[in-house]
Amino acid sequence: MKFAPQSRRTRKIASTLSLIAGFALYLTLNAPREAYAMHIMEGFLPASWAAFWWIAFLPFFALGLRSIARIARETPELKLMLGVAGAFTFVLSALKIPSVTGSSSHPTGTGLGSVMFGPLPMSVLGSIVLLFQAVLLAHGGITTLGANAFSMAVCGPIVGWFAYRWLQRATGRQKLAIFAAAALADLTTYVVTSLQLALAFPAEHGGVAASLAKFGGIFAVTQIPLAISEGLLTVLIWNWLQAHNAEELSLLRRRMKGAKQA
């Protein structure tokens, strides 16, 4: 199969990015304003825990850089698709919905990139998104970036990727597998965030387990509906990509197939 000229491919992917940006603008204009960021805020974690999560995150970031470099070297045609994955993550994770805690919940957007490229590149794309949000939008922070990246850019994509692979093999239904990948990547992020908070702030009675149940229960009120909505939206975006970027998706499939055989 011959691929479309670069200018045509660029226009098609640009139209996808425009769709994502338009959706972001719509939701931003209609989102409630009285909300605080879900990401663990600057200075909230004790220094020892902040350092621990940085150390846990950095090996995945290094592996992600190697994975992205390999994609760019072997299939440079997919660079713009990496941009689509990053833009989708940025857009969705920047949308805040108030939670009963006085903080907020939001989608994560990492499921799409995990399905397309696997979990390792998302450790880089997701952490870049979190860095920009911390610096430009005051979502999260620098000291807590390691913790936020470990939950959203590492654990979420890993679970989403394995869910996609397993359901794809078990059922052969790609759309169901994509839905599950996006929804479970979202939910996993909040489970891990709840665990991070519980470890740092165990309850006086019941310890870490009681604190985990408290944080998880609070987030579940808004996050379960959000995870379902994110799964549905990710399937819609996938349908758009199939309609307008079928050649790039075909290249992605061949690349992933070659990686499995290797």
C-alpha cells in the first residue's frame, strides 16, 4: 500500500487535532468554574513520598523516551499520530468536574495512546501533559509530578494496554476493547492516586486500608461515570481516525504486529 503524500496526511491529522480542540473548547466553556485540580497539588505530599514516586516514575520515563525514539526512527510517518495521542491526553485531562471533596475529577485521555502505541510512550506524553498543566494551569505541581505521572502516565496506560490486548484476543471486538482500555486506564489512575494519598496519610483508625477506602469512595462518585464517558468518547475518536486516517492506523497495526513477532 502506498501512503498519501505528506501534505495530505498532515491535513488529515490536522483535522483530527481540530476536532479534539473544538471538543475541548466546547467542554471548557460549559464546565463549572468552582473547581480545584484533582492532581495531587504542590507541596501536599510529604517530601519522602514525593521523592519515592519520582524514583518509581523515572525508569518508565527513560524507557518511554527510548520507545518514542524508536518509533520516530523506524516509522517517521507516525510522528503526527503521537501528537494526536498527546493532544487527546492534554485535552481530556484538563477538563475538571467538581468532586464531593472540594477537589475535582477529570478524564485522563491516556487510553487512546496506549491502544495506538502501547504504554511506554504514554509515560513521556502523559508526563509532559502533567508538566504543562502544573506550570500553566496550576493543576498538580512539580514536587508531586512524579506521583501524578506514576498514576496517570504509567499505571493507567499499562492497565489500559493489557485490557485492550486481552479483550481483543478473547472477543475479537476491537471497539469493546478500546472502550475498556480507556475506561480502565481512567479508573486505574484514580485507584493509584487514592493509594498514594492513603500511604501518605493513613487513617488514625484502620490505617492505610481505611484511608484508601475513604479516598477511593470519594473519587468513585464522579470517576465511574467519567470513565464510562471517556470510554465512549475514545471509541468515537477511534471511528474518526478510521474514517480519516486509515493509512496511519494500518501502519500502526503493521508496526505492532512486527513488534510482536520480534
